[in-house]
Amino acid sequence: MQVVKYVFQPHGDDRGQLVALEEFRDIPFRIKRVYYMYDTVAGVVRGHHAHKSLEQILVCIHGSCKVRLDNGREKKIVPLEKPYEGLYIPNNIWREMYDFSPDAVLMVLASELYEEADYIRDYDEYLKYIQSEEQLMNVEEKV
Ligand code: T46
């Protein structure tokens, strides 16, 4: 599985750092929603789901956390610990966020508005879903 991590350009000067994120320049999609999580309780694992269509970029703008990505065949663990790094998560990837530092603020830029119907929250259902998606792709490639 290829993990795509963006390294954003910090605009630093003697006052400190500033990162600016613009859709289609720094972010590969139109940003329709921004949300963030903080005060995450020690030991908590968030996520446990995949999205059928949603694309996102996760930026740990303060503190640190880890993200486990799973495409049904392979798992990868990605640490997020710099406010200028963004983890791109395309659709159809199971994700879990964990190991949050007490001061962690995880900001997420999303390509779509909140839509519960886009979530797959059951892992077995996820595996079946991606298999059917792959079969569909194979059929489309042969046509
Ligand atoms: C994802 C990971 C990285 C809303 O009302 N609007 C929103 O935009 C979001 C994201 C959540 N909510 C509500 C729904 C739940 O009642 O906030 C509550 C917590 O959401 P959830 O349990 O889905 O949070 P996480 O941390 O498990 O997952 C979130 C995103 O939902 C998800 O899309 O990829 O962060």
C-alpha cells in the first residue's frame, strides 16, 4: 500500500511559523469540511471505519498521534507528529487513530460534507465491499 504524506511549506520568519493550505494547490481536492479532535482520552482508539467516497488529509497540528491504515490486504502505521505534515487517506481505506499525546489536536480536511451513509463501520462488511469494488473494476477493465 502506498502511503501519501504531504509536507507543506512552512512560512517561517523570526516571529515563528505559518502554514497555509489551499485547495487544489496544497490539497488535492475541494475542501468542503474541516473538523478536529482534541482532549482525546488516553488509550482511546478512534476511527474503526472506511469511507466509500470521502478523501481526507489528516494534520496533527499539535502534539502527536498514529494512524493505522488498512486496505484489506496490507496494514501500515503512520506517525503524525509535525504540524506541517498531512496524511492523505483516499476512499476505501480502513483507518484507526490512536496513541494520541495529551496535547494532540488532529485536524482533518475533507472532500465532502458529513454523510453517515458514506461510512462503513463494520470490518467484515468493509472486506466484502472492497472485494465487490475490485470485481467491478476488473469487469470495467475487460470491457
Ligand atoms: C474519519 C476520522 C479520521 C459530525 O457531526 N460531523 C462530522 O463532520 C464528524 C467528522 C463527526 N460528527 C459527529 C458524529 C459522531 O457523533 O461526531 C461524532 C464523532 O464522530 P466519529 O465517531 O465518526 O469520529 P472518529 O474520530 O471515529 O472519525 C472521524 C471521522 O468521522 C471520520 O470521517 O475519517 O475521524
